[in-house]
Amino acid sequence: MRLNEQMQSKQMYDYPDSTGHFGQFGGIYMAETLIPAVEELRTQYLRFRDDPEFKAEFAYELKHYVGRPSPIYHARRLSDDLGGAQIYLKREDLNHTGAHKINNAIGQALLAKRMGKKRVIAETGAGMHGVAAATVAARFGMECIVYMGAEDIQRQAPNVFRMKLLGATVVPVESGSRTLKDACNEAIRDWVTNVESTFYIFGTAAGPHPYPMMVRDFQCVIGNEAKVQMPEMIGRQPDAVIACVGGGSNAIGMFYPYIEETNVQIIGVEAGGHGIASGQHAAPLTANAKVGVLHGNKVYLMQDENGQIIETHSISAGLDYPGVGPEHCLLKDQGRAQYVAINDDEALAAFDALCRFEGIIPALESSHALAHAMKIAPTMGKDKVLLVNLSGRGDKDINTVARLKGITL
Amino acid sequence: MSRIQSTFDKLKSDKRKALIPFITAGDPSPQLTVPLMHGLVESGADVIELGVPFSDPMADGPTIQRASERALKQGMTLRGVLDMVAEFRKKDTNTPVVLMGYGNPIEAMGWEVFAKRCKEVGVDGVLTVDFPPEESHDAFEHLQRYGIDPIFLLAPTTDDARVERVAKLARGYVYYVSLKGVTGAGNLDLSAIEQKIPQLRKHIKLPIGVGFGIRDAATALAVAKLCDGVVVGSRIVQEIESSTEQNVVANVSKLVKELRQAVNKA
């Protein structure tokens, strides 16, 4: 009976459908010129996804180039200080290039190689996906153009220089709010112009089908590893998995393998900015934003009453995005995952705490997930376990943090 | 018979090609849009494509992006655009008006409300750049119910099977995107258009308009020879951008007259 129920639930959660929809979300909302390109990408991805040679090469790169599996670390001093649930960290910050973004970039680069594309483009917010794209382009001998909002270029200067060192061209985007969404617009404009020669390495589990599915699949290595590692460490799965959500690629990579583990709570943490009530945030799920269409998919989207996309705010460039991946929208509607928001100041406090208690400098993005764990841990028993996806390291953020603290480096 | 169809029927019997100028509603300012529309018609426009400004115009080059920004900064909304068409119809009941833009403002209003309002104010067609046939089913059911023509894009990358699919859904005319790129791009390839149009005609029985990258009388003429109508957007928006509020209607009218003369030679 138990097995039957499990099998039924497995059959029930099978997204996206063949047209790329996660319930009402997702789809391929793109201009006609790019529709054949996303069709081709879908066909090629489905062809190679289960190809033993492709899978073996992906696994090889993840092990020998990225350094996987990433460890899980028990943040004991921090947990002791909080006096409640034990906090464990999935150390994606220890990956080559310092974040989870490389998992997906490798997967897409291997696909680009098989599709004969010599030129790759990417959008980036915090710069971690840009660095990952530049890295794989160097690794596989491809030309790489990275679009980055002018505002983010200022916030993330070290990553801009890293991309340049890796041989990529970084194009500042001056339109709109000069952040991640505008970088996406510009990358799409490049793609429509160079559609035949170019592979768009999209950084998050959003955009037109097949990207939300493909990025999820490449990032699932996070959750798949954790599902093996946690029982090894503590003899069972955690009580909750927690990850930050901008577009939501690190989160879906952690969450997806846990969807059918119904004893494990799933919590996505959005950027609360100056607070949901202030309107200055990047938390469409928490703030109950309306459904809308942007960047190729239908999702919960921060917009005004006239359907114009509104400017978002977050301390962290990687979360500063008005939409969210379609699968998170579905998981929210189904009630399988909960979504909460953490404000700038709370994230900053968590950033400090991890530095001081554990000797780990986390990315400001990941600090949001950690901050939520720190918020709920004291309310839980010491036998409870929270697994936080530490999606990236914080070296790139030291200028931002210094500025916020009024320190000149 | 729809206004778009009767317009193209008449053009055909007169052996003329359509001139379809595009302007962004609310640019350079909301009060100049309706005078500009009348100016376009007086100078020889057969159909007007009226751009609905959007915060994230992914298919547009810098010129039309800036036009959208100018319009939005002055409070332009989809409701406002529809009101402008109502105003335009007080003096002009003949010229088809096609709204062109992105789907989200319409999603926010609701397709049913939008389609009904289109009918009330006299909008004839709707072109939603980021809603391909795959995602258009519900949206266009509403448009059809109110007799609004869904205008679809075809591109150099569109294969035969997709052309056939679009042919079944499209009404009014079909807009062929002449190049791989954004609006206002400079890489127009006439021989590629010449090759593609006969392929499209195998399935498309509607008139075919061609746009993107048409920037002067010479390119307008060359393209007009190959199809049923030319769409000129960025070049006109450029003229709006470089004009003052005092001379913008005159400058745009002069430009459109030149284009008209060129297209008449096709």
C-alpha cells in the first residue's frame, strides 16, 4: 500500500508536460525567430539527456573539473549558538568558480558542443553565472559574450574582471533598471540576431521550455548528492531543505529530488529587500505577485496594474529579478514548497554570523537561505536538522558588504 | 468583411502595395499620438501599426526601446492606447489600426476585456510579439469572438511546417520579419526575402507584409516589389526622436510621403 501510494505520487508529479508547461506556468513565449531555436534545443536536449556518452562526460566534468561531490558540513558552532535545530550546509560554494552555477554551465556547454555551436552568450546578475559561462567557454574553446546590467557591473567588479581574465567579453547593459532582467533582454536580442551560430547558456531554471527543465536536470546533482550524504552523516534525511530563490536554479536543484520525500519540508527564500511592505523587494512568490509573461515563460511576476514590469530591489544582485522559475510557481500553488522572504539586513546578519562562527564567507544570495534557517532553528528542537544550500561563496560580495558597513577598502 | 481585408482587397485591385508605418503610442507625448496617426494617413499610410509600450521590449532595437521608455515615463498604458484609438476613430473610420506589442500588458488586463475593448474602440488587429501560435490558443479565441484579426509573425527561421500552422490561425495579413535580429537592425538581405516569400505563399493566402530593417525610400521600394506591403518602424520613430513637439507631425508626414512615393513605384 505504501509503495503504491509512493508510485502514485511519483506518477502525479511529472512536470513539465510535453509542451513545456508546469500546470499553467512555463511555456515558450518567444518571438517567432527564436521559436525554431528553442525547438531545436529541446529536440537536441531530449536526444542527449539519456545518451550514455553525454551522461558519462557530464559526470566526468562534474567530478574532475568542478570537484564534485560537494561536501555537506555541520555548522556546529552556529547551531549551538542558536540553541535549536542543527544547521547543515551543502557546500556548493566549494565548487570550481565558487557557486552552483557551474553545474548547469557545464551541462549546457556539452550540449552546445554537440550542436556545433562555437559562440555562447549568457546573462548574469551577480556575475556567478557569467563567470561559469566564461569558464566553460574557455574550457571547451568557445567564444563567450556575457551581458550584465551596468548597475551590477558596479556591484560585482571582481566577477567582471574574472570573466575578462577567462577571455569573455562583458557587455554592459544600460537599458531599463540596468540589472539582471535587462541583461536577459539584451542576451535575447543577441540570440535573435545570431541565432544560427549561437548557443544561449541560460543561467536559471526559467525562460522558455526546455530551459526550466534542462537547468533543473543539470542542477539536480545537488539534491541527488544530498539525499545520499545526509543518511551517511545523520542516518536520515533532513527535516527541511532550504535554498534561496531568485530565478531559482540552486533551489530547484536541491528541491526536485526531495519533492516525493514528503517528510522533508521544502522552503524557498526570496529576497525581501527593504521589506515586502516597502514594495522594494524581489519576492514575487512571497508578495503574491500576479501571473504574467516575461523572458519566455508564464510565471508569478512583479508588475504594476498595467502589466509593466516593476523594478526590484535586493542587496544581492543574483536575486534581484522580478520573476521566478515556473516550477517554483507550481510548487507554491501545490503547497509542496513554502516560500518566504528575508530582508537585506537579515541576510547581512547571517553573512556575518557564518563568517564569524564557521569561517565561511557565504554569497549574499545564499545568506538569505541561511538567514531563514537561523530564524527558525531556535524555534525547533535540537534533534531537528535543516539542510541549507550554500549556493555560492561571498568573495564577490566583499565590496558591497564593506560599502554597507561604511568601510573603504 | 474586416477593415484590414477590404483595405488589402482595394490595394490589390488598384495594383498598389501597402505602406504600414509603425509608431509607439505615447511617443513623443500622448497628446501627439492621434495627430501623428492622422498625419500618417494623410501622407499615404494604408494600415497603422500602433505600438503598445512595454517595459521589457526584447524584440526591439535601441530606437523603439527608447520610444517605449519615453511613452511609459509619460504614463502611457494599454488602456490609454485603446482610448487613443477611440479618439482616432472619431475622424477616421477607414484606416485599419493594428496594435503591436508584448503579451504581458494584455495578460494583466485580461484577454476578454481587452478584445471587447478593441472592438468598441475600433482596433482591427493585434500582434503580440512574444505569443507564438503554441501559446496563443486562449488569447486568440477571445480576439476572434470580437472579430479582431490576430496578426502573426513569420521569420527567416520559420520552417514549412510552422508556416502551414500559422496559415491556419492568421487573419488580416501576415508580418514577415525580414531579418534575424531586432527592429531597426541594419542587416537586410533582399535576396533572402526574395527566396522566402514564394515559399510562404505556398501556404499563406493572406497578404504578406514585410518589416524590420527598412530604413529609406530605396529599401522600401525594393522590399515592396517582393510582397504586398512594407512595414516601417524604427526609421519613423527615429524621425520622431529627432524632432521637436512643434515640427514632429510635419517631419514624420514628409518622411512617410517619400516612402509612399517609393512604394507606389513597386
